[in-house]
Amino acid sequence: MNKKIYLSSPHMSGNEMQYINAAFDSNWIAPIGENIEFFEKELSEYVNIKHAVALSSGTAAIHMALKFLGISKGDFVFCSSLTFAASANPIVYQNATPVFIDSEPNSWNMSPIALRKAFKKYKPKAVIVVHLYGQAASMDEIMQICKEYNVPVIEDAAESLGGTYKGNYTGTIGDFGIYSFNGNKIITTSGGGMLVSNNRVAIDKVRFWSSQSKDNARYYQHSELGYNYRMSNILAGIGRGQLTELTNRINSKKSIYDSYLKSFEEIEAIKMMPIQNYGTPNYWLSCFTLDINCGLDPIDIIIALEKNNIESRPVWKPLHLQPFYKSCDFINHNNYGISISEQIFNRGICLPSDTKMSEIQINKVVKIIKELFR
């Protein structure tokens, strides 16, 4: 069988082992140790933000940000609809109610038009904006609207670490930013996440909560509800080694996107995810949409690739279409008709974007897709 071509698999650099070995040599294999301290410091310096806390997942980071903001039962939280469920699930953890916001067509991210509509209907306690597939949302417009209503912004930059918006790294523009180091992300710790902010009080509080809220006492005393959310020193070591390769990974992802863009430019039915000139994505996944009249559906391409042991996927199914969230409100970018996020979902596909892909493998993916249009 042909060697499998993955959508986006872990890519070890070889730099990780020195930090992993240091954790073993020091016997610090628990959720405490130098690797954690340095990983937090090195990542915060990379994205130019003051404070960071390493956690067990990006989901935990969103949860802790919502908890610090006092989100609770009866509150509304606005959230991008075109995203993975982890962006919204922590809202429910806090017994609050999500309101889902449609995408805009030019970036696939949260629509400022829909966001303003939502503010006319609800008074939210927070807004979670997702930087989809590595590209920043239209943050100037989104931040301006949220400032008008004095509502804090959480940036879900799980997919966009290293991406920028007008010279600022995604995750550093709002009140809180979160990153994910899941196995499929641009750098990985196998699992894990990071919460970043310029608010030291908030980060210190999250560090306390995520360590089971252990009071400063000789015995185990807990005055607040705690969580087992801290990253282990071993995984932080993997993260330190991965972080040294982040720039190279971004360059590789961009090269993959550019190859697809050039290869498909002759096929009018294929439109690559539009890249906006207000920033630089990290190109985490290369995606495109198919013209509705081209005679093919995304599943046709997915199946054709599967037959050749190549992994691809539909774009995220919007959260307002998910069975669990069917009772939640959704604010459409359009005044009527099918939403932008639903259009993208219906016609979109995520192509193999693995940084270990060879040029031969990229060409194979392209050849299989092109043959479907002949």
C-alpha cells in the first residue's frame, strides 16, 4: 500500500529530546519544573505578550479565561460558528449560553456585520473569536465593536500560532489568547495548550485554579474550586523543542498552500481560502471551496483521495448546525438565505497540509484532484 499522506500529523524536529532528557535527569516529570517555566517564557516572548500559563489543552485555556471573566448561568457568550466544538464547549462548562456568529466571505472568520447584529439583540459577557485555519479574523472591526459595548475578547488562536494581524501575533490583540498544541497543530506537545494575556493578575489566578486551587498552607487546603489543568514538565519540554521550529513550520505550510494555489489556478471551480493582506497566516491547513455548478461535491474529492491512502476532510461543520447546539441562536451575515459559514461547509475541503509532505506527494494530491475535472 502507498505510504499514507496525512492531513497534518506531528513533526518532530530532533530538538525535543534534550528538554525531555533534562526532565528525566532532574526527575521533574510532574506538572512542575523548568521546562514549564521556560516554555511559558519562550512562547510569550515569541508572540510578544507579557504573561502565559501552560495548560493541559486549548479547551482548558478557554475555560479558565471564561471563569476569570465571571461567566456563569444566565450569561450569553458570542462565539464563531465555523469552528471546532472545543471553541464553544467551555461556555457550557460555565453554564452559560452560546450565541453563534456567522463568517464573513473574505476571511471565513467571524463577520463584524453579524457581530454588530448580535449586539443589538443580546448583551454578552464575552466574545470568543476564532482565527480559522491559521488566518486572523478582522480584528480592528471586531475589537472596535466590543469596545463600544465594553465586552472582553478571547482569541481562539488554537490554529493560528505564529500568524499575525497588522504586525501583531494572533492571540495577543484581545484580552486573552489561547493556543493549542494538539497533535495536528503547527507545533505540538502531543496534547496541551497555553493561555496568554497582558493581565498578570488573571494569569496568576488561572495558574492557581489549574493546580487544584491549593492554598498556601502546610496541608492540602482548598478555599476555591480547582482544576487539574496544568501541563506536565515532559510535554513542556516537547513544546520547547517544537517552538524552535515554528518559523520553519510556517514557511513549510505556506509553501504547501502556494503549491496548491498555483496548481489549481487553471480550474475555475476551485477557489482557495482567500488570504487577506492585513496579516500573515501560519497556513495551518490549505483549504478550498468548489463552485456549486462544477458537477463535483467535496465528498467526491475526499473519497478519491482516500482510495489513494491520502487524508483530507470537510471544513468544520458550523456549530449552529451541530445537534448539541441546535437550540442556540445563530446570527447570519446575510439578511436572508443560507449563511456564509454553511456555504463554506457545504462546498469546502481541507487538503493534506503535512509539513513532512514531499513535492512528489503534493503533486500526487494535485494530480488526483485534477483528474476528477477531466
